[in-house]
Amino acid sequence: MKLGNSDYVMVKGLLLLAHEYGIESITSELLHFDTADRFAIVQVKAVGTRGTFTGIGDASPDSLKNRAMVPAFIRMAETRAVGRALRLYLGIGDCTAEELPTAEKDGLS
């Protein structure tokens, strides 16, 4: 995905690639959810032939680039955590487009 002048991988692409490289399971756990501040932290574990890797993702309504996703900020925290865990599993250092906070506000979308 092109954002501004940079290219970013997306979670859906990492997931396809992870299946080619022996991913066996992806599990998630909601570590923190603050109803007052509307802030969520999710941890994801990716397990496969390359080992076990974990990623942490967080989200709040203010950290979402797509305003339509505001009601789904817990799911976005999970998506970000999945992206981080899969990047570690696959050995990819670049962050995913979904991990970027408030790209819309910064004029990147």
C-alpha cells in the first residue's frame, strides 16, 4: 500500500505469506481495555515451523486513520498485533500500514 511517498505491507499480505512459511496458529488476548479512555491493548501469538512470536497492538479512536473504524478500535488493536507478530515470524522489519496511527490526520491517506 502506498501512503505518501512510502510503501507499506498490509496484514492480509503477511497472512498469505505466513501460510506459505508454515504458520500453524494465531491466537489473541485482550490485555487491557479502558472503557473511560476507550483504549485497548491486544497481544497476539503466532506459532509455526519458524517458532513462536508475539506482537502487541494498541488502538484508540484517536489512533485510527479511518474514522469509520472508530467503533472497531479493539479489532484494530488486534489487527496491529497480528501484523507485528507476523512481521516477526517472517523476519520483516517494515511496519504494516495498519500499524500507522492517524495517517489521515497527517495527510497520508
